[in-house]
Amino acid sequence: MTGYWYLMSPYSNYSAGRKAAFEEVCKQAALLIKHGIIVFGPIAHSHPLVEIGGLNGHDFASWERFDRIMITGSVGGI
């Protein structure tokens, strides 16, 4: 298998809150990795950058360019 799975998940509107959304997607990403699937979960990557790193951006508009590059696999693909 080449490439990776892009693990989408709710975040801003997650009923249990953003922290719970982050924790759930981390659990799911870990499960996939344990089964040999290469996965990228933007919430697992981005949540710590906002909460710990101080970046602004709890909404899709803040991450749209980044996410589209990760989906297409190319900076020039947008």
C-alpha cells in the first residue's frame, strides 16, 4: 500500500467538545496504525498546535489550505 488514509472527524461541533474530539480521533488513529494502516488525522495533528503551540484556528477556514494539501498530497494541487 502506498500513501495514507486521511482520517476526517468532527471537531468544532463535536457534541462532547473539542478535547473529546481530539481524544477520540487519537484513539481511532492509533487503532488503525496498530492494524498496519498509515493514517493522517488532522485533528490529532492540529489540536495540540492550537492548544499548546498557541496557533489560532478552531475552525475549518483556518486549516483549509493545510488540509487540502494533505488530501491532495501536493502543494501545487490546489
